[in-house]
Amino acid sequence: MENETKKGKQKIEMKFIESERARNVSFSKRKKTLFQDAKKFATQTKADVGVLMLFSPGGKSCSYGSTSIEEIIENFLKVKIEDHQRDYVEGKSNGFEALEDLHKELQTCNEKEKNEY
């Protein structure tokens, strides 16, 4: 026993998981851990935390928010728009147009989901 070396946590090489079943299992486990960590972070810091995944292996979107994910996105965009306006006045450019498009896409997805039920 004295000569045994412990492996402990090892780094896993980041590569595509070929097996669809193994990929789905890995996604589920990592999603669960990610959402648990987001919840823990929000609880410990009293911060608004949102995690949004638009495309899961099953083709469904999923999200976690310490409050409403839509509210978090709207607050984030509000701050970024104010920053963008200030930067525009100061002559700087800001790349948050893509996030605004993402917000619109999220609203569209939510409307589609509501219509499906």
C-alpha cells in the first residue's frame, strides 16, 4: 500500500464523444452539475445567475435562472445598451448586437413552446 500512487482527479482530454448514448449521458451529468454550481453561486453571492443552453443533443433548449431567465437577460441587455450608448458617445464600439439577437430568438422559442402545449 505504501508504494501505491493515487491518481486523484485527472484532466480529461477534450474531444468529441463518438457514441451518441455516451454523449447524451455525459451531457446530462454535466448539465446537472453546471446548474447545481450556478445555483450554489447565486445563493452564496446573491447574484442573478442565468445559464442558457439553446441546443441539447435532443434538440431541446434548457435553462436555469436564479430568477426568471428572461428577466436576467432583459436586465443584462439594459445595462449593455446603456454601456453601448455611453461607448458610442465616447467613440468606442461594443459587440453585444449578437446577444440582442439571441434574446429575440429566446422569446421566439418560448412562444413556440407555449403554442405547442
